[in-house]
Amino acid sequence: MSFIDSIIIGSGHNLPSQSVSNKSFNDSTFYTEQGVPFPNETSDIVQKFYDITGIRERTYLEPELESGKLIKRYKRFLADVKLEDGSEITIHCPNTGSMKNCLFPGETVWFSTSDNPKRKYPHTWEISATPEQHLIGINTGRANALAEEAIKSGVITELSGYANIKREVKYGDENSRIDILLSDDTQPLCYVEVKSCTLLEQTVGYFPDSVTARGQKHLRELMHMVSLGHRAVLLFVVQHSGINLVQAAEHIDPQYALLLKQAVNSGVEVLAYQTEISATSSIITRSCKVIV
């Protein structure tokens, strides 16, 4: 069976912005009409779906965000929000960091809503406003998707020219997964580790906002990739409209700052790109200066 590749370049006035590839379903479980899991490997089922339909990915419109006023964040993953009608709801906080300088009770927050009936907290915190009316992308999980989109569209010029892009690929000696793996027959593999930068102090954006053993591990893995002859890149996705300069937070995690200097000296590249954030969309638009 053969297929004709086609791309929809326009439909009405709003193009879907959220892409989900077939590989996103590799961790899912598929059931028969009787409710019994299929005995086949999930990857085989996903491949069979492609063989029959020719569909590689599907796109969706981002859910419209709702807003309220932040009351408090607690237990790391929860936040209480007061709505316009005076009622209060609890939403999921998809940020495991300290969120230093990102929590402003009484300021506006925006949240998305899932239609998954199994979720105890259907709302997810996406954006927060500061007293200075800067906007912060709270959902760190969106950084990888923003980075992938910017690479594909050519915005991140330093990472252009690769034929293939993969997400969450196992690599290294410390049981890690690289956020983005770029490959091409004409050049070495490029391992891209993505970090979301949201901590603003005075006029500087810092990473990390708390001590991060995981972040230190990722720097060691990137250095190891360089030693094997590959290209390795640390990409800071800046999700704070007030940040124009990124620097390692030596005053918070001195070991991370030291490892970052070692990584750069060993050949790891460091990039930072700013995200334009609004209640309707977020997109990477321009590079930022990095000080190591």
C-alpha cells in the first residue's frame, strides 16, 4: 500500500496548534470490545494503525484558558484559585520546582481544563501574572513542545538542518532520557536537554530555582555525549516575559553552576530562547544572552 503525504496549510481562520504523534501512544494500553487488553505489543498496534491509515500524527486546538486570582499554592502540586463569581476551586500545579518569585497571591492566573473524567483535579495551572504584569509559563512540561516547535520552524537557528527529531530517547550512563534528539546522515547526533527558566531576580533570569540533582545528572550526561563525538546542547526555554538574560543560579545550587562551567569547557553548547506568552498562545520568538 502506498500513501500520498499531504499537509493542510489552512482551514477557516484557526489552525490547530497541538500535535500528538503516533509514538505518544506507545505507553498506552489498548482494549478489545470486551474490555480485555490486547496481547500485542503496544508499539506493534501503533505501527499497524499507521499501516492501515497512513496517519503519523494528529493536531488539536489548544483548550481555551480560564482565569482567576491565586489564593495559594500548597503540597507542591495543588493551588487554590478564586474565580470571578467568588467561588473557589483547586487546580493542579504542573511545576515541581520551588517556583521562587512566581507565586503572587491576588494576581491573575490562567488554567486549562481537561475533559478526562478520571482526573481528580481537571484544571491545570498554565500561566501566572506578576505585580509588574509580566507573564510566567508555569507548566514546565510545555517547554519541550515549545522547543520542538521552534526547532521545526527554524526559529532556533543553531539547531536547524537536521532531518529527524525524536523526543524522550533513552541515552547515557545514568538511566536518562534526552528531551530532544536530532539526527541527520550528514552530521553527528545532537542531544538537546531542555530546561524551563522562570526565576527572575532584579534583571536576571536564573536556573535552577532550587538545588537540582537531576539537573546535575543531565549535565554529566551531556558531557559524556560530547566525549563520544556527538553534539550536546543545553537549551533554556525562558517562560518569563521579564527575563532577557540567563545565568546559572550559583547562589542557589553552586554544584550545578560548577558543572555547567565544566560542561561548556568540555564542548557542551548552551542556548537560551525567549517565549512570547499570552492567554491564547505561547511561542518561542527570539534568543537570549547566556552568562556561564
